[in-house]
Amino acid sequence: MMQYKLRPLMLLSGLFLIALVVRVAYLIELSQIPYFDIVLPVYDHFNFDQGALNFAAGDGLARSPNNSYSPLYKYFLGSLYYLFGRNFYVVYGIQFTLGALGAVLLFLIGKKLFDVRVGLLAFAGFAFFSTEIIYEGIILRAAFITFLAILSFYVLIRLRESPTPLMLVICALTLSLFFQSRPNTFLCLPFVIYYVHAYVFKSLSSREKTKGWGLFLIPLLLSFFPLLIQCYLVHGKFVFFDSSGPTAFLAGNFIDYPGVGFDSNLLIQFQK
């Protein structure tokens, strides 16, 4: 019986190590680049880096030259800077670890929804996906959001199996982090609501459903307030986590767009 229980754990550990070894090999190569720990001001990386440095230095609002991006990743990065200093080996190491864990979660998702073969294909597709690995080795929120998306998907599946009060709260808080990482992720919310209604609460009584929705929605909504308050204090107006969407869209569609940064004068000319 003990041996039977150890086999799944050994399989998951093996998959995790495979994904992690690939990322460690990439980190070793990445560290040989002369600009490994240099973040130029023209990159989006610079704003996350500066916001994280300011947070680690005591600025609770984690302000940066450009505050248009959702601040969640700056707080994540700033926490690492506070604990370990501005150490890119630690930052990338943790992001690569999250990537390897995400690959294992995709295996579990594929195995649960289909079979082991699909799970292994999903694992391989993510574990060796070069673009994902590259973004895990950059101070950008892309890989961070991807991990939160995978984790949210996995927790939603587990919620259907065990719709306990604790799991409802855990699921709500996990989804909250995913949504706060970038507002366009809210496009997933209607599908999440439908899934919870049609599959998680399907066999519950009306009273149990009401209690369940309360345990799910109240933590979800209340957990938005800290970042919403931060955005209001930084911008001086209500901002739904991120104000970079319109700016990025306009910048990317200007004929004279230089390819990096954003010139506010171009926006003024466009508005005229």
C-alpha cells in the first residue's frame, strides 16, 4: 500500500525535476550574458524593477516611473528583493521553479480531464516550450500570470471534487491573484461563474448554494480592495488595477511609433 502511494509522488517529482533541469540549464546560459543583471530604462522590465526596489526600500505604494501596469507583480518582485536583495539568480530561480510546478499542474489537469497520455503531452508541451522559458527568465509579469492561470484552473477542478468552505475560499483567493495580475483576465470570470454554478453547486440545496456563493464571492471581491486602493493613491483616480491597455494599443498602432517606450505627444496628436 505504501509503495502504491509513493508511485504518483515519484512520478510528479520526476516530472518536476525534468522541467526544472531544463530551466536550470537555461539559467546557466543566461547568466553568461554581460547584461544579465542590467535593466535598461527603455524596457518595461525597468518599471517593475524600480517599483520592486522602491517597495523593498519602504515605499508601500511600490511606485515606478511608469505606474500604468497592475502593481501585483511589483509587490511579488519587491518581496523577493526585500528578502534576498536584488539578486536575479533568486528571482529567475523562483520564476523557473513556478514554471516547473506549472508544468506538473498541467500534467495533473490533462490526466484528470482526459488521461495520462494527454497529461504527459501537456507537460511536455509546457515544460519544453521555449517562449515560456524565456519569459520566466525576464522581469516581466507574463510567466507570473501564466502560472496563476494554471494554478487557478487546477484549483477549480479540485473545487468540483471537494466543494468545502476552505476550498471555496482558497479558490476565490487564487482567482483573485490571477485577475489582479492583469485586468483582461476578467474575461474568464463569466466562465468561472458558470462553471461553479453548473458543476460545483449543481447538487446543493438553495440554502447551501447561497452559503457557497457567499464563501466564494465575498473573499474574491474583498481581496481586490488593497490593490484598488493602491491604484487610487498612485493615480489620484479610480484605476481598475491597470491603465496600460489603451496606451499600449495606441502606441502599437501609431505609424511613427519607434518600437520602445511611449511618447505622450503622439497620443495628444492622435486625440486632436
